[in-house]
Amino acid sequence: MMSEDFLKAGERIDQLSSQGIQIIQSSKYFAFSLDAVLLADFVRPNKRHKLKTIDICAGNGAIGLFLNRKLNGHITEAEIQPEIADMASRSIKLNGLEDRYDVMNIDVKDIFDYVDKDSFDIVTCNPPYFKTLPSSQKNPNRYLAIARHELTINLPIVAEKMSGLLKMNGKGYLVHRPERLPEIVQVLEKNRLMVKRIKFAYPKVNKPANIVLIEVIKDGKPGGLIVEPPLIVGDKDGNYTPEVEAMLNDN
């Protein structure tokens, strides 16, 4: 079957050559951002054990697919919007990964109607970043607004579900906005998720960080936080730095 046979109107296939993955994208519904690539790169590799991994707020399944070479075992993707969950399902088939992946078109708030509590080794999440306030400027495209604003899920629910999904000492991974970091840490720890590793990404040298990557351990011991070296995304000419280019392409 030709790769074009997997596409619906207005869709395209993009490739993350560093991971050997093709992924179905749509400017109308959803296209993964660099945040997804950075979060997948931040996840610690583990090929020794058959792990159960779940990506919540999965979008078109990018993060889960980008973990294909890093993790053994089964990967589940949970996405609320049916059109976008369908894109994720077709991307899995496009890459021939049906034996390792499944997609659930569900509201994450209802996730324990579908999976057991305390049953996953790894949970990843690229949640909506922005609170929904009367003054909030929301994208008129509802699909994109749901992906970016806390319309259907918020940070406390993400933390609660991440904690409930993880086994004791399981690892959770989150990408978010640095300006919400104090709130994020407080909410995570309230839900038994101890922050163990943080990395900041900066759009350019001498610019404030605009992405924070966070690793937590469920019921982890206090202390021992590692703040990793910073990641600079772009150079002065607007090109990706070699470190980011290596995440995207085979270098």
C-alpha cells in the first residue's frame, strides 16, 4: 500500500528521520511541534525491559511513535479528539507498528474506565499549556484551541491521572511552560510525583527559556533533583542548533 493511501483530505506525511518514523499531520486538526520531539528525547531509554508506556493528551501520537526505538514493550496513546486519534491510528499502521501500539479515543478524565490503576511503567504528557481565563486569546480553530488551552483537561487532572496510572517508582515525563513551574512542582508533589530531573530549553542564546522538561518518580524520595545543562534550540540566524538537528535528522 502506498503511503498516500493512508491520507485523508488536507493531510500530509512528515518524517522524523532520526527515529525512522513517518507521521500523518494536518494543519486543520493537529501537527506535532518541537515540544513533542524534545519530550521524547528527554525520556530515558530502556531496551532491557518490556515496559508498559502510555502517552496521555497524545494528539496525533507523535511522542509515542518517537519512543519506538528507545523503549521496549507496549505503548498506548490516549487522545480525546476523534479526528486526531484517527490520525494516530493511521500513523501506527503507516509505520507497521500495530503489534506494539494501540490508540484509545477517550477523555483522559475517564481513563480508569479503560485501563487499570497503578499499571504503567512510564507515562508521558504534552498537555495544554494555557489556562482558560476570560481574557485568554484562544485559537478560533477548536481542534487547536483544545490542544493549547485547558478546555478539556488541566494541570491538576493531568497530575492526578499520571500518578494513578504509574506503578510505584514508575516514571512520568511532562513538557510545559517555565512560567508555571512553581505551580507544576506543587501540583505534581501533591499527587505523589516527586520531581527528579528538569531541563530548560531556550529559543536562542540570551533569550528566556520557553520550554521546561520534567521527569518525576511516583512515590520517589525527596531530594536528589538534577537540573540538566540547558538546551539552546536556535542559533543567531534562526537555524536549529546541532543538538536539535540531531534529534530531528540522522546526523
